[in-house]
Amino acid sequence: MTVLVRDLRPGDPADAAAFARVRHLALPFVLWTSEAVVHHLVRAQPGARSRSLVADGDNGPMLTAANGLGYGICGTEARHVRELG
């Protein structure tokens, strides 16, 4: 089986729906919709470097992943990070 990992295509409603379906199968207690997935992609802060990834198998999307950097730490949290590090 060949698996191809790629970025989620925010302009493709079918891709967002497949991403939401795979996420729902993995996490049935969390509500995933294609609209929410696209909203997250479009509204993410550029500094967060947020990415949503899809692993396509022989029968379509089979795995998803999301990654990014912590962004927008408030002053109190930033002070604790400096003290720890």
C-alpha cells in the first residue's frame, strides 16, 4: 500500500469533508464538520504556522494530522516560559 501525505486543500469541499469524516471516526466525541475544518485553516494566525495534513491510501484519505506552533501567549504565560527556560 502506498501512502501519500499532503496538505489539506482548503478550496476543495470534498477534501474538507473527507478530513472531517476521518477525524470523526478517530474522535467520535468531538464534532467535526467540513465547515469547521475550513474555518480553522482560513482563520489560523500566520505566526502559528498551522498545517492540516491528510494521508491518502489506496481507498482515499485514511489518516489526518494537524500541527503548528504555540502562538499568542499572553504576558503571564510568557513570563513563566522565560522563567523556566
